[in-house]
Amino acid sequence: MSKINLSPKQESIVDLDQGAYLILASAGSGKTRVLTERIKRLSDSNNGKILAITFTNKAATEIKERLGTSEKINKNVFVGTFHSFCQSILELRFKLLGYNRMPHIFEDDSDRLDLIKQAIKSVPFFEKIYENLDPKKKNEYTYNALQFISTVKREIVLPEELAKNSENKEYQNLYETYQDILKSNNAIDFDDIIRLVYELFTNNDSVANLYRKAYSFVCIDECQDLNKLQYFLLKSLCGNFIKNVMMVGDPNQSIYGFNGSASSFMQKDFVMDFQAIEISLDENYRCSKSVIEASNTLMNLDVEAINYVIEGIFQIHHADNEIEEAKYIVNKIKELTSLKLHNDIEGEITYEKMSILARNKFVFKYVEEFLDKEGIPYYFKSGNVGIKFSSNSMKIFDLFFRIKINPLDKLHQKKLEDMLKIKDTFNSSELLNSKFPISVKIKEIITNCTIDNLHLQIDLLKKLFNESIFEDDEKKLTLDELDDFSNQLIQYKKQNLKPTLDGFKSAIALGLTNNSNRKDIGICLSTVHTMKGQESEIVFLIGMDDGTFPDFRAINKGGEELQQEKNNTYVAFTRAKRFLYVTYPKKRLMPWGDYKPRTISRYLKLLLFQVPN
Ligand SMILES: Nc1ncnc2c1ncn2[C@@H]1O[C@H](COP(=O)(O)OP(=O)(O)OP(=O)(O)O)[C@@H](O)[C@H]1O
């Protein structure tokens, strides 16, 4: 890792000692750098253990890599997300929370959807309401019920209290049923991981004290994204013991309001509760002059550009429609790569130095088509959670694997039975006559697997897939996915001295094994949310028409939701280190076949005068 010199402002933050501090730092100001250097310094000074919390596994990995793996760091520092920190506590203390065995994580949104549907079906009263709804309303009903459940957990309210202000009072009872089904599957959802530890800390002082005494310093990154549960967890952890807390964040990058996050937890609650001292850091090390000027205009900021010598590019381009927009982007990519070198860009201009960002995934449709046509390699950046298989054989493998690890997992057992179109996954002759007869052999291999022989079982699977899948594309997809799984196992074993199958599955669910050996090749396609905290030399921000970005729902709601769309645009802009190309189509093809005229995003209007187009 290259050595960089910190600026005096950055250095003064690294050198802060005891006490509570709120570092308000703009995009690209080196927050992650500063935090890492501070953790290193604190660890060297031997003044006690340090807990560093990040919002993404990617950030945690980056910090861990920069810290290295000296004995001192390993002993003194815990770096992880809220979820991985809480999971590590749950694994030791689940019995105190009424579980006989460590509950398993149902991490997938589709699992939560199945759970709520099961909850609805299990009570005739709900089933009657639900069955009488048309498909669109059914979706709304399940979506709102899941939102209700998440809000109860994230806002730390009682279901009956929340129900008072809810249109559907019955969600209160659905909450209980949903939780009961989870428990009967010996499972928890993502919100539960934090909620349970918060419960543990608030109800069990002696356990909380163990952690309060264990850590002398707490550092948290991206604090503009804290929600109530996370902030209260932090408060309950610190109690009256831990006073040395540093929060780092940028209110302009607050984009998770839909998850209950608000920058007021750091700016108001933290400052008041911990008497934190505010310090600002508003230098930008990442972006070129053009990108910073555009970002400053967008947000009405006065961020100081450190890279003023690098002019960079900021351009807005309008296209007649989405197809023309995609063509423009692909042509620009070809033009840039054929340049090979540019004074503003270090090294050769390659696909790996480019990212295409959009508000939502659907916006990429035509770009993908044209990239495919031109044979330009690309990949989708994956989010924070585990693996999702798309080949049938790996889906079957995953479901058997879950059932093997958690025999109480009736949810995935049912999913498997539905997929295979059988009634009993334990009946081999049914499996043999099922939609996917290969499942008999997959089951056999999984039945025999242990954490120690899993690599051998993976080899057996590879042989099985090679011999039994005849369609080339399907075979390649299956083997690639198996390979990815195998790489995740290698990662997990590297990270854990006492590996177990259960631990491996949880690590996958939490996305802790995602930075496997797989090297992403080509241009990165990502939503802005997933790209948060990361950077790319050249960024194309596409689909910047009003209604797409900002999203039409936020426009309808206005207020804080619309502000978050603006913040999201700022996050997108500031991912670009050197060149930023922003595009929008003047009309869009609607699913029913009509073209609808579009206007430029309201946020770009401010910038039009700044750009030579
Ligand atoms: N003192 C410095 N000298 C040179 N480069 C620096 C310095 N500090 C940070 N950088 C570089 O600036 C870029 C931004 O740093 P970092 O990712 O830590 O910022 P950040 O504040 O976390 O960004 P954001 O909030 O926008 O995701 C990185 O490429 C980092 O290596």
C-alpha cells in the first residue's frame, strides 16, 4: 500500500486523543484514511482496545488491509460492520436471548417475503383480506407489512404503538406471527441481529459491562447513515464507561433515509449525549478540478480541491432516447480506451478504470445491450450481502446446504420442494423423479459434508456438474458459481481459526467472504447506493432525467426524501476521480410501448451553464 502524507488538518484528527469527536468531512476528504491512521496510532499507544465500525464490508476490508495483521492490531482492534460486530456477540450469547441453538440468518429479501406470505396464510383473518386483493395491492400489502416489521425493529417501538398510526392495524399481529415463524425456523432476519444485541445490552448489565470494559475507543465511519437502532445500540454499548467515541460522517451523503437513517443522530443526539466536539474536514483529495467545481455547484459547497492541478472533465450530454444515450456511452468508452493515455489519468486507460452509475438497475438495459454487442467486458458491483445463485443446480445445492446446517429451516425446505416439484426432500425416489433428478446426487454430496471435507465435496460437485449438465451456457454458469462458492470458503478459512459449517454460512450471509479471489474484469456497472464509499477514474452517470433521478416517488413525496435524491447525486458525482460524463435521454420507452418525453434532472439545471456541450 503506497504511503501518503496526511495534510495538517487530517493529521490533527489522527492525533486526537481521549474524548468524543464528530468529524464532519466532505466527500473525498480522506475520512477512511484518517480513521485508519487514527486506529493505527491508538493501537500503537497501547491505551486499550479499539472498536471500529463501518457501514460496508468493503470499507471494513479496506481498513483491515491498511492496518495489516500485526499481533498488536489483531489483539487490539475489532473492525467490522454493525452486523458483523453484533453477530460475533450473538454467537457467544444467544442462550441469554432464549435460543437453544445459534439462530441462522435469513438474509435474502425473498426470504422475508416468503415469511410474511406464510404469516398471512397461517391466520384465516389475514388470508381473507389478502386473497381479496388484486396482484398490485397484494404486493403493496406485503411490502407495507415488511416495512412495518422493519420499522418496529429499527425505530425501537412496540408494534402496538406503531399500529396506532398505521393504516393497517392488523400489521401488529402480523409482526408477532412473522417473528414466531422465524423462531420456529431457528432463524433471525438482518434487523434482528442488531436488535437482539441491543436488547442484550439494555437488559443485561453484566454482559454489557464486559464489552464496555473491553473497548476504550470507538470509531465509526459514515455516521450520516446511522439509524435509531444503531445509535441506541452504540449508546447502550458505551454506557457510562466508553467516553472516547469518534464519529465521522458527511450529512450531504445521507442517502439511506428509507431505512430509517438520519444524519441528526450524529449531528444532534451524539453531540448532546456525548458532549462531542465538532471538527470539519473539507478538503477533497479524490476528484479533479472540474468534478469538484460541479459538485460544489450542485450542493452549494465550498470544498477545497487539493488536486487543482488536474483539470479533469465534467460534461453533460443529452440524447434523443435511451438507445442513443447507450450508443453515446459506448462510443465514448471506445474513444477513451483508444486514447490509451491522458495527462489526467495515471497509467493506461482501461475498462477497469471506468464505472457506469445509475439511480436504479433498470436504467442499464440498453447500455448492457450495446456493451454486449461491442464485446466490451463489464460486471455488476454486488452489494453488502451474501451470494445469490442463478443456475438451477447451485440453487438446489444452496437450499440443501441450508437445510443440512439448520434442520429446523422449513422455509428453505419448502422452497426446495417447490422448485423440485415434490412433496418430500428426504424421499430419494421422489428426488429421482423430480424436475431436477441431479438433486439426488447433490443431496448425497451435501449429506456427507463437514467443514473439513467441504473442499473435497466441492470437487465431487464439479465432477457431477461436468458430467451431468449438457447445455454449455448452463454448465459454465454452474461451474463459475461453484468456483465462487469455493473461493468464499477459502476466504472464510483464512479469516477463522476455528471454522464451522454454521460459521461459514453466517459469514456468507453477512457478505464477509465476498472479497474472494474473483477479480472483477471490465467496466463496473453499479447503482449509486452500492458505489458509495468507492471511487473510479472515469464515471458515467446515466439516466439523469427528472423522474428517474430524482426518482418519481421522491418527487411526489418531496421534503427529506427529495433532499436525499440530491445527496445521492452528490455521492454519484464525487465517485469520479478525473472524468465525469452525465447523460440523460429526452424521451423514454414506457413498458406499454409509448415514448414519454423527459426533462433534465432538476439538479443538473444548475450546472448547465458551467458545461461546454
Ligand atoms: N493526504 C492525502 N494525500 C493523498 N491522497 C489522499 C490523502 N487523503 C486521502 N487521499 C485519497 O483520496 C481519496 C479519498 O479518500 P477516502 O476514500 O478516505 O475519502 P472519504 O472521505 O472516505 O470519501 P467518501 O466519503 O467520498 O467516500 C482516496 O483515493 C485516498 O487515497
